[in-house]
Amino acid sequence: MSVELPGTVYLIGAGPGNPNLLTKKAERLIKKADVILYDRLVNPLILQYASPETKVINVGKKPYFKHIQQEEINLKIVEAAKHYQYVVRLKGGDPAIFGRITEEVHTLAKHQINYEIVPGITSASAAVASMNMGLTMRSVAPSVTFSTGHFKDSIDHDTDIRNLINGGTLAIYMGIKRLGYILKQIETYTDEDYPIAIVFNASCFNQQIITGTLSTIEHELTLHHLDGRPGICILGHLISYFDNTSICKHEILSHKYYVIKGDKPLALAKAEELYEDGYQCLIDFDHHYHVSQQHLYNELLQYKEIEYVYV
């Protein structure tokens, strides 16, 4: 059977991290992929839905550190499409929200490569779901704005806070590093000490929720040794309705890596179950896997305490 090249690129949202929140379409396309170019924050367990023969390529970027540039990622996607029929570009959250997807799509169109965008659950939705809340609330928060705290050219660039001042909810992505600056920016517009929740690793086995107000949140982060770590900030009057006592604490039940051995579909199902219960998991792999997958999984397990689970 002949293979038509260039192939099709699927720009897929992997969701907030919990594999149980991956869409059915995303899972189906990952299983079908010949090659996957994945972001830094994609849960490795989600990559394990792929075939053992699938090549995986890390194109992750770490804010404020030297990393691969977007232009190079664009070219890597094009190059992959020239050699493979089914190319997956796997992004954390939803690819259309601060995912640089427009640049990648423009590059693919320029090279006349077919593509499809597959939405995922964005971390703001996962964050408030973990708090048993929504992003809006009648008579309290009639609107929501997604804003970024990370900018290309200047750390002093202002975050869009207009919706917060007007009574809505503000969700700030990639804002922890510049949180002090953002708080000062808000204080120049209002004296109101807005409630704020910061959710780290939303939906994941190691999720943490820190709450406070504009005047206390930095101290709270320091107390919990979380200042500087990636998380999503949710601000607004809505947060004052958050009942912290109703939330099951996501304590890290074990620092072990649980490696599931057995038939792959059964192993994946067991891994999903354990992950939901708060355990860090991978399914087992061997020398039949593509060398790129072997390298990734071996690196993850290096120096870790491992417990094998058989299904």
C-alpha cells in the first residue's frame, strides 16, 4: 500500500495532565500516530497510548530558560510531515489557548500540508473543577478572561486585568514568575483585596491548591515552598465562595513510580485507575519500543523507587 506524503498533522490538546481527561479523539489519533512532537508539560503516561513503534520528539519550551525556538519547532513539524503519514503535535491543555497554534498552522499552510486542530481541556477549567466550582457564577462573576503572565519582549509588560476590575473572573496562565509585578499592577487600579486561588498541577496526582488574597498570596506560596513553580492563578469575587473543607487533599501518596506490567490495554486501564487515586504511573516497556520512547521512559525512571504492578 502506498503512503501519501506529506502526511497530515494533528495539533492536539493533551488536556491538563490527567490521562482520564484526554478526549476520545485525541486518544484515537495518538494511537494512530507515526511520530509525536510533544511539549514539556505533557504527561508521559499520555504518550504511552501511542504504538511502541511511534517516534516521540521532545520540543518542549521552559519559560525564562534557554530552549528550542518556535521557528525551529515549526520546521520540525514540516519535516516530520514529509517523512510520516500521521504526525501528532501534542500540546498541554487546549492548543488554541496560549499554545502558539496560529504560527504552526500558518507554517503548515505555507508548505501545503494538511492539518487538523483537536481541542483539549484547558487548565483553567481543570483548576476550578478541582475546586468544585465554575469559572462564572450568576450575579457574582458574569464573565471570564484568560490572560497570560508571560511575554516575549518584556517582563514589565502589563497583564490584561480589565475583566477583574469590572467584576469578572481572571485566569492567568504562566503568571507565577511575575506574580509580584502583576499584584502591584492590580493595586494601581484598585484598593480591593481580591481573593485568589493558585492551582498547581491541576487534575494531576500531585495537585495543590493555595488560596489567599492579593495581600497574602505571596506569603502563602513561600510558606508552602511553591513560589516560582508553574501554576494557574484564578482571581475574582468567585473565589470567596470556595469551600476548602469540601476538597479532598491531593497528598502525594507515594514518591514511587508504579510501573504496570501486562497486556497493554489492561495496563493502560490500570494506570488510569491508579493515577486517579493519586499514584504516579507508567506502563512497562521493552527493547521492542522505538528507541526514542525507551530513552524517555528510562530517563523518567532513573534514580526513582519503582514498584511493579501486574495485570
